[in-house]
Amino acid sequence: MARELNEKDLVILKKLAPECDDLTCGGSGHRFHAILPPVSNHFAESAEDFIGRINRLSDEELTYITEKILTGEEGLGCVEVEDAEALVKLIHDRISPEMANKVIAAYESGGECDR
């Protein structure tokens, strides 16, 4: 689901990718409509780098992103598989196993790719 990133989203994106100077995807030329796909595909250099970045999130920020995933506002369709797995593990460990299972279901059900 395409959305306009709000101020909170932008703060989180900047926390995860401080090098993000432009909110436009270099490949498609479209503005970013989510937080995690650009971090996974444009900024993280590896799965380990992605894990390091998402570990910067506070529990409140992680809960916020999780809620956005569950409402369909935060897309996981373009997130690399190993990055999605790392995110689910973090949600499992820091929020709850139940929320992690819901995120897995959302990821497996697919969705559009909003980089």
C-alpha cells in the first residue's frame, strides 16, 4: 500500500539509514513509500548490516513498524528474505512471539513492492 512517509517514519528511516539524503529510489525514480524496503535494498550492504541497523530501533519504534506491517502500511514484499528473517527474530525477542508470527504471515501473504 503506497503511503506518504510521515515525520515519525522519516525519523526512523534516518535512524536506520543516516546516509539517506534523498527519498527517491535511484532505480525507479519513485519516492520511498515505506521504511524497511529501502533500508534492505538501497542502504544495507549485507544481512549483517541490516541486522545492525534494525537493532538501533527502540522498542517503541519497533512496535510502530510492526503495527504498520500488520495494517499493510509498511511493505515487506521487497525486503530481502534474510532481512525479513532478522526482523522477525528481533520482533520475536523484543516484542512477542505472537507478533512475530503475525509478521511472518503478513510476509508470506505477499504484497506489493514499495521501495
